Amino acid sequence: MVDSVPVPVGIVIGALGSGIIGYRFIHVLNRIGTWVQGIGIVVGFGYIFTHIQTDDFLTRGSFNLSVGEQSLRLL
């Protein structure tokens, strides 16, 4: 016959076990998610650059630091 395990000991054993399994599981999901997101970014940019309809796509718009300079003056 197998002796029973006291509830507090069972809680500690369960917490340690789930911590080890959870740690590995989270990092496996993180590794998979990194690849999926990276592939998504590459596919997205590929879609954008293969569906350009105007010749001035890369030169359209402008950028200046005037907003940034005004924000720095407030500091």
C-alpha cells in the first residue's frame, strides 16, 4: 500500500513541477512565436513592395525634426 502525501507537501511538489514545465513551455512558445512573427514581417514587406502602384512610393512624404525640437525645448 502507498502512503498518502500530506496536502502541503503535495502543493509544494505540484508548484515545483508546474514551474519547471511552465518555464520550458513558455520558452518553446516564445521561440515559435519569434519565428512566426519574423516570417510575418518578411511576408508583409514582400507584399507591400510587390504591390507598389506609383513611381514615387519611396520618395513620397517628408520627415523633419521640428516637432522633436519643440518637444526638447519644453524640457
